[in-house]
Amino acid sequence: MTTDNDVAHIAELRDVIDRLDEQIVPLLAERTRAVSRVAAYKRDAEGVRAQGRADAVVARARNLAEQNGMPPDIIEAVYRTLISELTSFELAEMHKAKA
């Protein structure tokens, strides 16, 4: 059974999560802008996909997760999704630039 105290505590923790999201989303937007700048130097889809680079980024993120007490499998899933979405974004930008 959830008490009024539990509900209040949950609300406080959700506020913490919301404040963290206010920091995370701008950082992801900044990362997206950096990816967009890098994409300008890439000549083809293979260069955009750069599987070796993607794997290195995921490995680095897993290491950072471990250093920060976060399950590395969670960060890998997040980064694989992020990389997939940004790769699609880069490819779309490349096609627009060529059109």
C-alpha cells in the first residue's frame, strides 16, 4: 500500500528526474549538432555508417557507465538507438545536400 509519504517522496524523485532531463536533452541536442557538422565532411553512406566508430563509441559509453555505477547494457542500448537515429539523420542530411 502506498502511503501519502511515499507519494510525496515519489513526486520529489520525479522532480529530480525532470531536472536531469532538462540537462540531458540540451546535451543531446548539442551532440546532434556536432554530428551534423561531422556529416558535412562525409562523402558516402559507408562513411556515415562507420561501424568501427560506432562500436568504439558504444565501448567508450559502456566504460563510462561502469565508472559511474550504471549498468553498461542499459547505456549500450541507449547509445545503439542514438547512433541508429543519428545515422538516419545524417543520411537524410546528405541526401538533402546532394539534391
